[in-house]
Amino acid sequence: MHTNDGMVDALRSFGWITSKKVEAAFRKIDRALFVESGDYAYFDMALPTKSGQTISAPSVVATMLEWLDVHEGMKVLDVGSGSGYNAALLSELVGAKGQVVTIEKYPELGELAKMNIAKLGTGNSEQKTGNIIYVVGDGSEGCGKYAPYDRIVVTAGMPWVDETHPLVKQLRPDGKLVAPVGERHFQGLIVYDKKTGRQLKVLDVMFVPLVGKYGFSE
Ligand code: SAH
């Protein structure tokens, strides 16, 4: 797999990408700009980012974004900026009228996300990532400053979720949250629908732990 388009074709043929809008976002955002070693950029595997964290496998990112069901103009909270890849894809999905708030606990990773996303600007004047707000802080508490959100996506494993969780409280009444929920190293990917209060488990996943007040200990 040597091109971003080749990766997207494979994600489509295996059924990880099902919608036109998620496909378009994946085609626009080159994964190679977000990983440490370009050699494996287009393989369906988790990879190290520059500061020892990981960028999820593209099939998992695609599954999360398909279930998140993002529409143009929405406000989305992205918890765990990491490399910035997910935030960049969300930026495409919400469009110029929407907003992405991406929150990262570690300042050096917040910077990494910002730097990686800035690379998209070069050589591609169409890229509009001015709709991203970068925040450094404990995303297990959400980000009250910009709440409420239409959608929240968490890309680190959280221990629990229910209607009393601060992240759920920061969702609009018809909002949805997609997050890995479970143990420190193994989780189920959960789609939480605030309107019905129902949780659907869609995939077994392994994310790094969400560390913080409503997450795991350091
Ligand atoms: N979405 C990222 C991958 C995230 S990896 C990408 O597309 O590359 C998980 C990230 O969550 C790590 O960067 C980790 O530092 C961050 N993290 C862990 N606990 C957090 C917390 N309480 N608030 C915000 N970010 C957190």
C-alpha cells in the first residue's frame, strides 16, 4: 500500500468506510503527514506518533467517524489530539461553518497536532483547517468553555460512561458520543446516543488510557 488513495480504496472494499463524506475526508487528509515513519503510513495498523503515543489504525478511525455521523456545520469535541489526524478528518467533515475543538492533556502533543495539521496547508491551498480550536487540558472533563457539542469523540480508553458523565452533560440533547470504554488497555468501542440513553458496542479495541479526573490514574 503506497498511496493514501490506495489505503482509502482498501478501507472501502473491506467495508470500514461506507459513506461518501467519510471517504472524501480520508482522501483529502494524507495519513503520512501524521506518522513518525512514512513507510507504513498507509497500512491498516496503529503507528507511533512523534512523542511516543499512537495514531489508531485507519479502520478504527473510519469506524468511529462513520458511527459519529457528523454533519456539516456541527460542533465536535475531539478528546486526545495526539497526532491531529482525527481532528483534521473532523475538520473536513464539519466544513467551514462547523467547528472542531480538539483537547490534549500533554502540551507537547497539542503542539504536535497543530504542527501536523499546519502541514496540510502547504501545497494545498484548498485546505481549510481554520475551524479547529486547540486546547490543552484534561479532556476527561470535556471542555466546558465551548460546550454544548453535537458530537464528542474520545480517542483514549475511558473507564465508564453514563448520563452523569461530564462528557455526556456537554452533549446537546440529540448528541452522540463515540468512545472506547472499558479497562485500562482493552475497551469496547461504544456509541452513546443521548436522546435514547442507549449504548451500542460496535467493536473490540485497544486504545491508550484516558488519564485524568474521569479517566485512569497516571
Ligand atoms: N486522535 C489521535 C490519537 C490519540 S492517542 C490521533 O488522531 O492521532 C490518545 C491521546 O489521548 C494521546 O495523545 C494522549 O496523550 C491523550 N490523552 C490521554 N488522556 C487525556 C486526557 N485526559 N485529556 C486529553 N487527552 C488525553
